[in-house]
Amino acid sequence: MRHNKKFNHLSRKSAHRKAMLANMASSLIENKRISTTVAKAKALRMYVEPLITKAKDDTTHSRRVVFSYLQNKDAVSILFREVAEKIADRPGGYTRILKTGNRLGDNAEMCIIELVDYNETMLAAKEETAKPKKRRSRRGGSAKKSDSPTPVAEKQKGEEKVDVVEDVKPVEETETTSEETEVKAETAEETKSETKADEEDSSDEEKKDE
């Protein structure tokens, strides 16, 4: 009978089950993700997460305890050097199970179990969602509305601009007219002097003819 035994036996004896979970845990620590059935992944999560928590305390005792479960020196060294630094600020929940459908042969439910902090695509997506979204609207915000001038003020500004232009135009006209009058006076004097010179020349020629 299985009175109050809540873990999955996975249809194996205890020695076979422990060896299989130790092998799967070592593969997960070394490769950061493995593909397996959902039942084995749930059993592996219960097996490996306490070991990852143990790796936060890097002491000789904790290394020996973890090694007694994994029986793999390389996996223990990776766990205490790399993985422990990566998950230092995470209070549990180090693994994630992603279901991938059923297996063709026996229709077993398959999944991928991975370490949460090593999935770069999901981390990048979380960072993008964490950034504040820029507000896009055709109408400006309340601050912009308050700063923007009212239509009445715009009309008044437009009227003021028109008045200034009207005031400037006569000044330009007066300046141009004064310049034109000066030029006309100079041309008139030149024409008068030319006519006098012509008259004097003609009178001199008439005298010579006489």
C-alpha cells in the first residue's frame, strides 16, 4: 500500500529511481534544459530544486551533501560555480516545465524542463514588458493642452502680426518713394545740364556759320 506516499514511484524500484533522477539532474545542470516526459519532469523538479538551494551556501559540507545525491563531480562544480551565482537572488522556483505535445510511440505527454535563469528569449521578453510603454495619442496630454495657446489667443496673435505688417508697409513705401524722388531729381538735373550744353553747342555752330 502507498499510504501517505505523495511522490511518484515512476514504476521503478527505489535504487533505479534514484539513479535515474541523479542522472537527469546532472544532465539538467550541465545542459540547462532537457526533454523528457511530464511525469519524470515533475519528479525531477522535486529532486533537483533542494539541491540548487543547497548550492547557495558554498561550503565543503554542502558540496558533499550534493555530491551524495548527484554522484558527478563535474555537475557539482558547475552547480556551485555557475548556477549558484545565477540564481542567487531567486527564492525558489528554479525550473520551468514547457509541454511539447505527445510522443508518437506510446502517446506519452512530453515536455522540456529547463533552468529559469538560462532562457534568454523569455528574459528579454520580460525586460521589454517591464519597460514603461510610451503613450501614443493623437491628442496631446493634459500638460500639453495647458501649455498650448487657446484659439482666441492664436487669433489675437494673428491679428497683432497683421497690424505690424500693415504698419511696416507704409514705412517701406515712404523709404522707396524718397529714394525714387532723389533719383528723379538727379536725372532731371542731368537732363537740364545736357540740354544747356546742347543749346550752347548749337549757338556756337550758328555763329561760326555766320
